[in-house]
Amino acid sequence: MEYKHTIGGEASYTGIGLHSGEISTIRFKPAGPDEGIVFIRVDLPDRPEIPADIDHVVDISRGTTIGVGNATVGTIEHVLSAIKGLRIDNVRIEIDGPEAPVADGSPIVFLNLLRECGSVQQDSERIFFELDAPISFSAPEDNVDIVIVPSNELKITFMIDYKHPYLGTQYTWLPSLNFYEKEFAGARTFCFINEILYLKEKGLIKGGSLENALVIAEPNISEAELQHLQDVFGYHKPVTVSDEGILNSHPLRYHNEFVRHKVADLLGDIALLGIPIKGHILAARSGHKTNVALVKKLRQIQKKNELKKIYQKGKSDDVVFDINAIMRIIPHRYPFLLVDKITEFVPGESLVGIKNVTINEPFFQGHFPGHPIMPGVLIIEGMAQAGGIMLLNQLDNPQDYVAYFASIDNVKFRKPVLPGDTLRYELKVISLKRSMAKMHGDTYVNGEKVAEGDFLAMIMEKEK
């Protein structure tokens, strides 16, 4: 058993935001045993609090930004990387501006501050995201591939592959968080000269400079181009280029600092999951966009596992919720419970339910004598019940609520359902809020569609 940790004191740092150019002060404070990582915008009315988790990510176009309502905090990945690199679970972070300071472009400044505060064990057990089997994630449009395989602790293997003479292919691996502080925390962010010129001239990196990022030059860059760069940044001294192609000749802190920074970024982004991972992450060419997409996928798996622990008492590899779990979630009972099990479930996205149709169904007595056919309205009801499971599982106490359907549209029946058939309900979410959802449902028998429809449902508390 491992216990959660917070910091033992307070520390602060004042600096400029990379994109906004605004000066802000960030202050780290101890947090309660289960608070997690929370940012507090102390410069705004009511001091809004923003949990640093995947559900509050609002922008990934230039770094990672989280928000609640109109309150946001941007470029938090280096702060989160330092926190997770030190295995800190709970911390409150006060900030008086819209963006975390960029510091020197690496997590090391924040790590040193947190290290000075010390770490305090708390009376709360640390819960891990653990894998039973490998998980893969691909983004072909970004040429990104990520695989996570089971491991007894977090490990990261990373490869970058830039078609650039000063960078090319680099590879590194983090065998344990024990190596993070010395081998990865000091790795600085980087970009190419054409990128920084474009961003600077467009006003998108108002706080960017050659001191808080490694800027990679093009081969045979001319004196005129260096002069233009000097003018853009308002430098009084000439801009130089090192043998490694780095502007202003900043020496590298590691021989493969660029890929090590990618590891530091990834560690900060996976902190958005909210719990530490036990797994070996093998990533190729990933950045913030795909890191966040990966965490969203892990969050869905995490939610499903949490729900299975709550409702599914027995363990089965091919069932997410058995009939007993279903009856803990929705109020329907014999003879009107029309879902036997849930076999696939992606929270907030999709669900697959199964109903075995037997001659013992009570409706066959009258529909029709001598020619038993399942009423189409009951097929729709079965899909609706499966959709209700999708809605009610979001609640802490689903037994106190019921899902009412406000409308059912575009219903089609394609084939009759007979005794002995197995119905496969496939529900996909079109839009989902806490109290209302729109879903599309298809029902299949042996791979052939027998019915479909669109459902609008509302969750309401049962009358006492």
C-alpha cells in the first residue's frame, strides 16, 4: 500500500507567460488528502478553482490550458510535470494571471521550489491506473503511435523523428521516476526558427525569447536573417548559432535534450488523468494534442473500471455489467427488464447491450398466438433501457433517479424478431449533459439490423 503526498510548506515564483507575455506569480500550497492538483485564479472575483484534470482541458493549441467557465490557466504542463516527477498527489496552486510562467522553458524551476517545500505523507491510499493488457493509441494524421504495456511502475520510452539536419531522430527512456529530477526535469522546450518568427510576428508568443526556449536554426542561415531575428526580439547584441544549430549558442544540458523535453511534457500531460499510472508508455512523435487524446482514452477506461467496481460484483472478461449490476443501475424489473448484460461500454460515448429472446417471454402469449413475434415497441424499449444505463451510471446514487424519454424519432423496423434470437443493442451518444442526452440506437440479430431510432432522454429524481 502506498499513501498520497502533499508538500510541507509554501513556495512561489514570479515570471512571464510564454504566450500571453503577462507577468504572474504562482504559489504552491499544501492540499488535503484527496484534493488532487487544483489551480486557483486569485486575481479573479470569487477566486475560481480549476481542477487540473482531463475533464477541464479547454485548449491544447499552444500548450495545455484548463478552465472552469471564463477562468482559465494556460501552459501548465511544466508545472504538472514537476509535481508528478516528485510523486506529489495533492497541491493547491494559486496564480494571479492567465498563464503559468515559462521560467527557463523546463520544469526544473518548479521542481526545485517543490523540493524545498518537502513532501508530507497523508492518510489516504494512493490509487493507480493499472493495466491487464496493452493499450494502443494512434493518430495517423499526426504520424503518432503510442502503446502502453503493463508494468509495476511508470516507465516512458520516447522517440522523435524530425526531418531536420540539426535534429533528426532522437530516442530516450525514463526507467523510473527516480531518474526524472536529474535526467529530464532540466530539458527545455524547443522550436524551429521559422516557427518562432511566425509566432512572434503574429503576437502568439509575447513572452517568448531565446532565453526560455531552444531555437533551432536552419543550415547556412544568413547574416541578414540573424539580423532580422535580432530586430524582432529587440536584442542589442548579435544573435549567434552554435555548432549544434542552437541560436545564441546555448549549450545543451543533455546530448538528446529535445526528446527528453518531450518526456517531461508527456509526464505533465498524463498528470491530467488524476491518478498515477503503472505502465510502460512507448511513444513515437507525440505532442500535447495526442498526449491529451491519449489521456482522454485512459480516462474512459478508468471510468469504466470504477463503475465495474461499484456495480459489478463478480469478475468476467466478456461482461461489463451483468444482470445484477444492471438492476443496481436502472429500476426496471420482470417482466419489463429487457437488457440481460452490457458487453461494451465507453463512458459518455457508446454502449453495447445484449438481450436473449426466449419463448418464455410473457408477451409471446398474445403477440401472436401460433406466430410469436417480439413487439417492435419492446425492441425500442430495450434500446431505451440500455441508453438509460448510459445516463444513470453518471450519478453517485442512480437508484434514486429514473431516465424518462422525452422523444423517440426516426424509428424503423427492418426484420421481425423471433424466439431464440439474440438482440444486440448498440447505443451511441450524440450529445450528453448531466441531466439530458441524445442518442442513436441500432439493434442487430446475427449482424443484421432489425431496428433503429433516435432517443432524447432526461434524468429526473424519483418521487419520494
